[in-house]
Amino acid sequence: MRLLLLNPNTTAAVTDLLLAAARTVAAPGTELIPATAPRGVPYIATRAEAVLGGAVALEMLAEAEGLDGAIVAAFGDPGLGGARELFDFPVVGMAEAAMLTACMLGRRFSIVTFAQALEPWYAEAVEWNGLSGRCAAIRCLDGAFRDIAEVQEEKEALLVDLAARTVAEDRADVVILAGAPLAGLAARVADRVPVPLVDGVQAAVKQAEALVSLRSRKATAGSYRRPAPKPSLGLPPSLARRISHG
């Protein structure tokens, strides 16, 4: 199967991290196709940036060909709902996949991430997925970092300490290391945290593979049915055609 690994931020080095982590769990025969946003911000941390990234993600999905499925590889899942409306193949969000996987490993999960600015957006992602009752805490590091592509190395010890603290203080059964720049970190530090760690992109790959294998049909009713055709102005031709049913 062919899965688009779509990074809706502009940092190609983060796409490389995502791809490396994803390849370690992909099944034989799964082809991962990396794609980095051609415009936007280096990393998405706010609601406004998520809206921008979501729009670019829809354009990237419309331009890709021959896909069996796709992964929106940013933790807040920008554009995920719209993608599921517009496209016929399964689209999996990294945050959704991480949280649902965490719910299969324990009763309550905590989210641990590298920047305080991410907390409001991540909290809304938890609510959007209806999982507020299963989320023990969202724990974020304070302070600046030097390079978004190297933040996991720079902050590794602090992130491990924060994960251990949320287990002890918030009684988390599972910890999600959240954010595309942390891809691959969970496997490296798993033996230093006393509960299961979830890597978002790895969870998303396995969830996407499962959905493609199940061969579920595209909804023709309900809230994720494809919207009625509509004209548009100024959009890339591939996305305009998808919206107009052209």
C-alpha cells in the first residue's frame, strides 16, 4: 500500500525524522511517501498556524496520486476533518492515532511535549477527539530551544523527567511524546519511563495500514460524506477539481 506521510510544516528535517521513525514500524509492502509543506511555518504551535497548515495539507492531498491512505503528520491534526470529507481514501491524524492507541494501552494517558505554546492547541485536539476524560495531563517544557529539528536531542533528559513526573503526579498509565519533532524519541527512551510510551507517527502508520486493509467504503451519508460540488476561486487546480467534483 502507498501512504502519504504529509508534514504540514516547512521543515524538511522534521519530515526526515518522521520518515525514519515511521519506517521502523511499517509493514513489508507499505510504501511511505514523504511530503513537506511548500509554504507555511517551520513548526505549527498555534490555532492560526494550524489553520494555515490545514489548508496547505488539503492542497498537498489533492496533488498526490495513487494513494491508498495518508497521514497528517502534525500532532494537532490540522485539516484532518476537511480531508476526510474531501478524499475517498483513509486519512489518519497523528494526534488522533496516538491518543486512540494510548487508550488501548491504559485507562489514562498524558501528553508530554517540548514547548508551552503548544498546550492550548493540544488541549483542543483532545477535546475534538472526545477524550478529555481519558487525558490525565498535558505537560509542556518551558524555555526556548535552539533548532526545531534537534529539539528532541537538546531536551531529551528534560522530556524523560517530565514523562516520569506525569506518571507519578498525574497517575498516567501511558505517555504520548507529542509533536512531529519528537518522532523516534519514544523508542530511544522507553526503558527510562515506567509506563508505555507512544510515538505519534508510528501509531498513525499502524492505524492507517489497518484502515486500508479493512477496505471500508467512503461514506455517502453522515457528517463525513463528500460535500456537494461547489465552484471556487483562486485555488490550485487539483484542489478546485476535488471541490467541484471535476
